[in-house]
Amino acid sequence: MSLYSRYSKLLDEALDTLVADGTLPAGFDRRNVAVEPPRDPAHGDLATNAAMVLAKPAGTNPRALAALIAPKIAAMPGVTSVDVAGPGFINLRLAEESWRDELGAILAEGDAYGRSAVGQGERVNVEYVSANPTGPMHMGHCRGAVVGDALANLLEAAGFGVTREYYVNDAGSQVDTLARSVHLRYREALSEDIGEIPEGLYPGDYLVPVGQALAAKFGDRYAAAPESEWLQLFKQRTVAAMIELIKHDLALLGVHHDIFASEEEVTASGAVDSALAELDAKGLIYQGFLEAPKGKVIEDWEPVELTLFRSTQFGDDQDRPMKKSDGSWTYFAADTAYHLQKLERSDELINIWGADHAGTMRRTQAAVEALSGHPALDVKIVQMVKLLRAGEPVKMSASLSISTTSRRPSTRCGTGATTTPRDGF
């Protein structure tokens, strides 16, 4: 038990006495009552928001309730002073021996110090990193990896059942392009002169060993074969190789995921149809038309009837298409099905996303709320960073890898480059 949890327990006991004497009503929700360091250390050693949180159910104002709680806190062991500040915060100071006792507890408990059962085993899924499997990890992915893993560790230490998950975006045109790029490296490994890498393909030399491995496995079987014979095979083999590279890169940060979920497998499993049927049963799917994009004129724009999800019922600014005009699923539809799968094995979901995904946050939360019946998805947005080397900006790219497999200059966390956050998360 930490210092904060110990005083939280004492505060809870003090609130029980206020309930017993009729000052506070029985059965009120105390989950948001906190004991924590004050924002300004000059205000004291600990602070609680108890009066702010409980004033409404108590039928009084926060400062009046704080005046009733403060004497109870003053009587707690180790407390030397208590004062009510602002609209009703309660600040307290502790005797020096309280801190010395805490240091002794830290030494005695070791790694167990600060752990608690507050989560009561509630299942929380934390999805983080989830970078496209088209190359090695670069510095832009580092921040989300660290934030996500630190959050997962904290939740686990607080008694939650945590699943660390990575969503592999292995469907779509970028993976087809990856396979075509590797086919070129495969032919190169068979001693063919491939010349310059064509525009639109991935030029990175991290694909060279993948092409060599395919050449060793299949010889020249697919060198002149039509794309239809090798594209799916090369996609699978290349994505698998990239995931191994990504796992290696993340391990350099001490980051390890429990699950690597495949977008392609989600779609192939029929999960999208299941998710759509569940939403349809709730009256949340309909055939309709979207308004023309606002703020810009598209001369050849024509309204097309689409399969739409009523995301506006959950706070989104417009309903969202689940199918494209050609009848194929949208990425949002696959993402909705994926989140339904996560809900089947978790109580709450947390996604750590980059700033480029901020625009899809509201619609995804809407879909999760529609499927779960409550706001089960919390999204943390990790802003981009600027990289500086010797005071000069460095371009973010796959060559700025945290992998040790490349001989190119690597910008890993703490190796020669500094990161300057543009904003917090």
C-alpha cells in the first residue's frame, strides 16, 4: 500500500463517519474521489477533491462540505495541517516521519510497492503502435509505443487485466504495393538487373533480405509469372517478415504485445458482416446519401446511395459509410468489426493513436458505443514530434529506423537526435 492509497483509505473511513451521523447520504458514488499531490507543491503534500465530488449528492456546496471533512482529515495520523482552498479543495501537510516511513515501505516492498487491486480484474484492451507493416519502425512510432506501454503497465499494476494489442493493417493497396516491391527485390536476388526502383514502389533496402529469402525458397518459379500467381503469397510472406522486424524494433524499447490482430483476417472471417448485422438489428444501418463535401467544390461530384451507419446518434458530425460505391467494405467497416472482436474479450478499450488518426476518433467511438451500449472506447492522441540533429530538422522516414538491421543512420530513442514535442497528448 502506497502513501496515497493509505490516506485514501483513511479518507474513506472519515466519509463513513459522515454518513453514519447523517451529514452525507448513504450509497453515494465515491469512485471519483481522489487523494493526490496538489498541482502546486506550495499548497501542501496531499490534496483531495472529496468535497468537490460529493457536494451535489450531499445537497450542499463544496466549501461547506470541505469544512466538515477537514477536521476528520486533521485527526489522521501523520497530518500536521489542513486547509480548504479555492472552491473546495482540501490540502494537507504531513509530518517528516511520514515520508521517512514511506521510504522504508518502498525499500521493503520493492517491485510490489504501489501495486493495488483497484481495477478488480476488469479487462482492459490497450491498442498501441499499430503502424502499417510496410517497413521498419521509425522515430515517429516511438512516442506512441512508449506512451501505450507505460499506460498498460500502470493499469496492470493497479489490478486491471490488461491485453496489449497491435492491429496489423495488412489489407488494402499499400500491402499490394509492398508485395510488388518485394517481387522486384526477389528478381534482383535472382541476378536480374532491376535498375531504378519505379515510382510508387517502396525503395527501402530493408526489403532486400526478404527478396533474397523468397529467391532461396522458390527459385525462379515466380520471376516471370503473372501477378495473379504470386501476389497473395508475396503479401503474406512479406507482411510476416515486416511484423518480425517490427517486433524486433519494439523489443529494443522493451515493448511486447500480447496480440497481433490482422485486418485481412478480420475481413475474411465474416466479422464485418456480423458487426453490420448487429448494428442493423439496432436500427442503425440504412441506405442513404451523403452531403457534398463542405468547403470545397468538386465539379464531377454526384450523390451515390451508400450503406450508412447512424453515427450522428452518438455525437459524430455526420453518418458514416460502411460500404464503398463498388460494394466493398470501407476501412471504417473493418475497423468497426475489429473493435467488436475486442469488445468480446475486453470490458473497456483504450486506443493510442497518432495525430493523423484524430479525424476518425469520433466515428470509431460512436460505433463502439453503439455495439457495447456504453462509451467503452477511450482514445489518446499522441502528437507528432520534430526531430533535430545538431540543431537542424531531420526528415521523418523509414530510414530513421529504431531497427539495428539497417546500416543507414538510425534515429532511435536517445541515439543522437532530440525530439521536441509540438504538443502533449
